[in-house]
Amino acid sequence: MTRPTCLQSLGSILALATVLCIPVAVWPASLPPQATIAPEPTSAVHALASGNPLRVALGEALFSDVRLSGDGRRSCASCHDLATNGASGVKRDLAPDGQPLPLNTNTVFNAALSYRLDWAGQERSLEEQARVSMTRLDVMALTPEAAAERLGAHPGMARRFREAYGRNPDAAALLDALASFERTLVTPGSRFDRWLEGDAGALTPEELDGYRRFKAAGCMSCHQGVNVGGNLFQVHGLFRTVGTPEPRMLRVPSLRNVAATPPYFHDGSAATLEEAVHVMAVAQLGRDLPNPQVGQITAFLRSLTGTYRDRPVSAPLP
Ligand code: HEC
Ligand code: HEC
């Protein structure tokens, strides 16, 4: 390797200086609009690339098919109401034996955008999650294998599987169809998303203050990414546990559509959004937020409600 001469070094320093200086010299007086907006730690929800329509339609039919449950009396839709919030309105839904489930029901809306699923984030894909939902004795209580066999006995269903998958019903096709449908359950169109995409009037000044406060208070260090959550693990209660202590490590939940999904937390222990925000500030940030600030933050959170099939996501009637 040859050592650069003094002149060569001077030359490269000058070249570097020129490179550095030129952009300064020609920097426009006003920045282009997009450069004036600080990058946000989240982004708008958009429909995902649509899967094979036959598989999506089959998954939609299966989602509300009671033949997928052991006792033939419940379907996924029994706890995940797609006409309202993609979940239910109770603290904890019931197992077939009438006992409350250990945890509150998550919404299926936007679940496809979270990197792990369920409160404790133990599943990595919708297919895996669907297998768990089916097999759990307190949820559907039927293995996908047994459900596929059952469906195969119905000529109409068997035909739909053959059309969509080229074979008779089996567990893999069943789980794939459910997951294909679930990937369509995203809710674009919230006012916050319209604001993120440049419609400055989409949020009221109070909601915008709430968003700034949400970031400044540190909420967004955990609730971030496209789902405003759903992409990190955290213990619940860095400063104080939230409700029942177990499970201790949770996937930070998404706050999309949060205004429509009371009650809150893994055990459904907070009835209102205001209460949930209060508890969060104490539990995760060690701060007692004054009511006006809680009001601003909840105003912001209410702007995160999107639409499913052109209808706003809504809380189920009590
Ligand atoms: C009896 C009520 C009930 C039924 C029926 C039910 N679920 Fe759930 N679902 C829940 C509960 C409770 C959770 C949270 C489970 C946990 O964290 O342990 C959940 C979580 C989920 C999630 C995770 C969402 C997220 O953001 O992580 C998905 C996806 C889901 N269910 C899909 C389904 C599918 C598909 C079916 C039908 C095969 C189904 N569920 C049937 C109650 C139910
Ligand atoms: C250290 C991480 C962390 C921080 C900081 C944090 N959260 Fe959370 N948030 C969580 C976790 C984990 C949960 C789930 C808690 C549970 O269910 O017990 C949660 C749950 C919630 C819920 C309930 C969601 C639901 O569907 O039940 C709301 C609302 C919420 N947070 C808002 C906030 C607000 C507002 C702030 C700021 C004041 C905040 N969070 C700060 C991690 C955090």
C-alpha cells in the first residue's frame, strides 16, 4: 500500500471540504414539507397484500363456524365480534364449563401487525396462535386435525377446501385459511393515521397535545411501531404491578382501537380508558399524572379508532 503524499492528503481534504460545503451553499431557504415533519415512532395502518381470495373467504366462513369447537356450540366469533371491536366487552370470556378464562380477550383487529401474539406473546404467527386457540380446552377444545376431519365429512366444505387448497380439509389448510382471513382484519382510516399522512386538520389541538404528551411522558418508549404497541416485551408494572401479578412478562399491547376495547389490561381490571392511563403512568412510569393530562392522552388515544369494512370499530353494547 502506498502512503498518500502530503499533496494528495491536502487534495482529499479539499475534496471533502467541497463535498461538505456544496450542500450548505445550495441548501434551500425553505425545507421541503416532508423534511420539516419529525419522523414519528409509528406509522399508518394499511391493508396488507390480499391473499388468495378463495382461502380468505374460506377462513371467514370458518371463523364463525361452530363445527370448529369440541361441543359444536362456539366459534372464534363467539369471543371475537367482528361487528364491534374484534373482541368482547367483558373482563373475561367463559370456558365451555362456564368458568372465566384466565385472561381478557384480545381483539383480533390488527393482530396481523403485531410481532408476537396473545398477552404473553408466546406465539409467533397467526397459524400458531390459531392452533393454540383451537386446542385449548377452555377456548375451542378441538384439535385442528379433528376439526379438519369433521369438516371433511361435509361435502360442501370439502369442496371449498379442494377449490382453495387442491386437497381435502387438513389441519394445515384449516389454520392457513383462518390466518389468511385474519390478515384482512386490519383497521385503516383512523384520524390519527390521517394526521400521520399529512392531514393537519385531522386531529383537534387537544388530541395533538395528547399525542405530544404521550411521547414526552415516555408512553411511546413501549407503545410504538405501526400498532402503537405489539412489538416489545415488558414486565407489567415496572414500578407497581397491574392487577393480578401473573403473567409477569407481557407483550406490550397494541393501542389501536383502544377506545373500543374496554375493559383493559390482561385481567380486565380497568373499566375505563382514563383509569387505564392513570394506572399505566403509576405502574410503568412511576408518575401520578394529573387529570387534565390524562384527559389529553385519552383524547389522543380515542383518535386511534380505525375502520373495518368502512365501519368504525366500536365498543360492544353492555
Ligand atoms: C372463549 C373465548 C375465545 C374464543 C372462542 C376464541 N378466542 Fe381468541 N382469544 C381469547 C382470549 C382470552 C385471548 C387472549 C389469550 C391469551 O393471551 O392467553 C385470545 C387471543 C386471540 C388472538 C391474539 C390477538 C393478539 O393481539 O395477540 C387471536 C389472533 C385470536 N385470539 C384468534 C382466535 C381464533 C382464530 C379463534 C377460533 C379458532 C379464537 N381466537 C377463539 C378468547 C377466545
Ligand atoms: C414500560 C413499558 C410501558 C410504558 C412506559 C407504558 N406502557 Fe402501557 N402497557 C404496557 C404493558 C406491558 C401493558 C399491559 C399491562 C397489563 O395488561 O397488565 C400496557 C397496557 C396499556 C393499556 C391497556 C391496553 C389494553 O388493551 O388493555 C393502555 C391504555 C396503556 N398501556 C396506555 C399507556 C399510556 C397512556 C402510557 C404512558 C402514560 C403507557 N401505557 C406507558 C407497557 C407500557
